[in-house]
Amino acid sequence: ILYTGFEDYQDSPWVVSSGSGGVTTLDSFTGSSCYELVVPVSGAWGVLTTTVSVANLNQKYCFNFWYKTPADIETYAEVEISVVGESGFTYPL
């Protein structure tokens, strides 16, 4: 359905809905770029959001991702994926 990252050649569908940040080449797991999500204070949330369109809402789909956080600060990261089907309804996961 969706393979996306933060490489220069990709149009990224991700939106930061909490926190801030930007694309960086300093610590990528795969490829050469990743997104550094910055939260303003310890204990705050950083949230990335995207929407995926599917043809069949009755079919099973698997979504996966990876992220890492700094070891020296208590931060929280959240990824929100909403699925939009043929009926136009959006289902947050």
C-alpha cells in the first residue's frame, strides 16, 4: 500500500501534529535520510500523522514502522495512521 520515508526523491505524506523537527541525514536507519521529531520538553509528545487510502476496508492490512528515542531524555513518540476506504470514512488506527 505505502512505502515511504524521508528521502529527497520521495513525496512524504507525513505531517507533524505535535512537536517539531525536520529531515536529517545524521542518524538514518535505512537510506540516507530520516525525520528528527523534536519535543520541546522532557515528558512531552511528538506525533507524526498520515492517511492511507485502501480499496477494501474488509481486507486485513499490516502497518509497521520503527523509531528510536534518545536514551537521556524521557520523550514520547506517536505515529497516527488513518485508513480511508471506498466509502470515504476514515478509521484511525
